Amino acid sequence: MADDTKPPVPSAPPTGANPAATPHAQPKPGAADAATAKAAAATGAPPRPAPPPKPPAVVPDLAGKTTTAASAGGAAAKAAAAVPAAAKPAAAPARDPDDTSPLLTRRAWIGLAWGAFSAASAAALAATGRFMFPNVLNEPPQQFKAGFPNEYGMGVDERWKEKFGVWLVRTPDDYVHHASGFYAIISTCTHLGCTPNYLSAEGKFKCPCHGSGFRLTGINFEGPAPRPLERARVVLADDGQILVDKSRKFQFELGQWTDPESFLKA
């Protein structure tokens, strides 16, 4: 009889069975809260309040403000998109696999070679075109007025040598005409065309190139010069000035110094 009053002992689940698979092993939603409420009513204690919901995680941003973890991912994505393209490292230019030049690529070397070839071709073309235009020589005029006869003293006057290449000589007795007057000697050596110098101390014209010497009359007497200096035409102009004309020349060896226009009597 005593055995009938004992509560029945629940039997253990079979070995190997999954307790979570049995219907009574999975509590229904809210079952814990209902059990807690029933236990509190049986003991007379007030029911325990449910725990508050857990707040989202807070992540500080770069500006010192706080954002939630959910919005932090979106802000990071926006910040990455806002980075300027200049801040990103530039990609290295592609090179040919067989190009081992440490300074320039093959394309740069080809461009440099074509540039040098073009410059050389342009220079050669310009030099060729230069031959199409003749040289222009600005020679002094062949005729000029040398002033009035009373402006000159006896001897050699060099005022027209640099500009016109002429010495104007006043002599009391000419070598050919045997009279006082003027003759114009062209300052060009009859050897190789150098310009002689007038040496007043020695009373002669001396060529600095090969040493040819000429007397004041123009007659050669030393050096390799083969003949005397040439004289130019000298006459009086309409206004009374001495007119020298280099377009007409007189040579001693040809007997041309006897021409009246090779000597101006004064």
C-alpha cells in the first residue's frame, strides 16, 4: 500500500536518444517568463522585470563624434570613396619584357632617334638652300670727291685708305709728268692683293704679307711684287673738288701713267 502513495518516477530517455529532439525538451517562447511569474506568485515575491535591450555598439569616428557600428561601415566606405585619385599611387607604365634599358623605354629611344634624324635633315636642307642665294658684297663706291686741292700738303695723305682703298699723293715733281700735282695710288699689293702700309720714316709702302716694297711713286723695288702699284683716275670736278675714280686704272708697265687723267696738275 505504501508504494501506491509515492509519486511516479519519470523514466530516463533511451540511450543514444537526443534530448533536444523530444518535444518536452524545447521550451516554448515565453515559457521561462511564465515559470518565473508562477514561482513569484507562489512565494509572494514581486515579479522580476525583463532585462532591457542591449544598445548598439558605439564607434568613435575621426572627427571625435560617435557613430553606431552599423553606420561605421557605411562611413568607412564613403571615406574610402572620397580619397582623391592623386593620392593613390600611379601605376607603373608597361614595359616590353625584352626591354632592359634602365633609363628610357624602347618607345622613348625610338622617338629620340627620329627627333635627331629630323633635326639633321632640316639642317642639311637649310644648308642646301643657302647655295640658292648669292653672297652680297657691299663694296665702297668707285668714285668719290676728295675735297679741294688747297686742303692738302706735300706728301702722302691716308684719309681715304680705310674707306676707299686709295692714297692721295701730292708731289712737287711727278716721276712721269715732271710737274707738280696729285696722283691716286690704289692700296692693293700687286703680288697677292694684300694692303700695304705707308712707312713715313722710310718713305715707302711696305706690304705686311710677303715684304714687297714700293717707293712713293708706286714703283716696286723689293720683295716678290712683280710690278708697280696701280694708279686711279684723278681729275677736277665741276665744283672744283678733286674727283677720284677707281673704275679706271692705270698701269706703269703698260705705259698708262702718261695718260693725262692719271695725274692732276696743280
